[in-house]
Amino acid sequence: MPAQAGIHVFYKAYSLPDCRLYLITPPILPDDFADQLAAALDAGDVAAVQLRLKDAPDDVVLKTIDRLRPIVQERNIAFLLNDRPDLAKKSGCDGAHIGQTDMKPAAARKILGDLTLGVTCHNSRHLAMEAGEAGADYVAFGAFFATMTKAPPEMAEIETLRLWAETMEIPCVAIGGITAENCAPLVQAGAEFLAVVGAVWNHAQGPAAGVQAMLRAIAAS
């Protein structure tokens, strides 16, 4: 399936749920991760998958993309790459997600063209507005809860998410320590996507059960 297969998920559409699941890959990919990913995606509605391989050599990143991207895109789900818009463009990804220390959003937009661009904005609506002006398709706020995946420079407030969702058209993603047990306030505040790592990949009954638990929690919120 061509790149951009799942880009539409980042734009508001009345036919889609108000809040959807956004999966980020775990810090270390087990040998059977391709099978785990397929099982997770087949377990219920997932909007996007972000491949996050911190400090991995380019050849490793590209080989991993080649292995995982078809699994995601054949299900009409967006496949995004963390940090590297250049490799995302080169390898047929649907877009990239950048942090505040990676590169300027305007530079990332120039590289990606019309592919999806997401930008981490921590707890700052100002950074989010700058990202939107530079062409970001979505902004991400967080971390909202303690997380073992990465140490955030600051914790985000639910009010930041609420004010953005109420006043801005650019979709917002909530990230950071989100689980089925604590996600309700984020859904109620207007998050259009919940980005999760451990809640799915570390679930005691496996990733498929993790996806189902998150979807039940979202629906109940």
C-alpha cells in the first residue's frame, strides 16, 4: 500500500470515534515483534503506529521500517517514524514525528512535503501554535503521567489539553504514562488520540488484550 495510506486519521472526521488509539513501539523490539504488532492491530481500532528507534544506525532503522511498515499500511493505518523525516520520506512511511530538540517543524515540513508531521509540544500551547503555523498536522502534549519510556522535561496539565481541544482545529495527541486506568480525564478533556507504549506492549495478556483494554476504557470515558 502506498505512503499516506492512513494520513486521513489526523483530520477531524465525523465518521471516526472522537478519541482513537496511537501506538508507539517499545524501546526494545523483541524478535517476534512483527507478530505482536499484527495481533495488536487486528484487535481493534488503531489510528497510527510510530516507530521509535532511538540512536539506532540508519541501516537498522531502514531494515526495521521495511519489516514493519507493510504490516501497518496494509491495514490502512498510518505508519510514522520518530525523529527522522528524511528516512521517513525515503522509506515510504506516512510521515514523521519530531521533538523539540530534533529539528524545526518548518524544516521537517519541507522534507516531508505532504506527508504527516507531528510535533511534541510538552505542556506549551505556544509551542503547539508555532508547530501549527509551521505546518504540523497534529501536536502532542505530555507527559501526563509518570512513564518509564522516556524522562519528560516537564509534566503536562490536563487544562493545557482541554484549552487546545476547545479552541484549535489541529488535532491533539496525549502521551506519557497513559493506561486504561487513567485515560478517562484525557478523553474527557478532548484528546483526539491517546499515544501509548507500555499499556499495550507490556499488558499481562499480550498486546491484543492491551489494545482491547484501552479501547474499552476510551469508550467508557
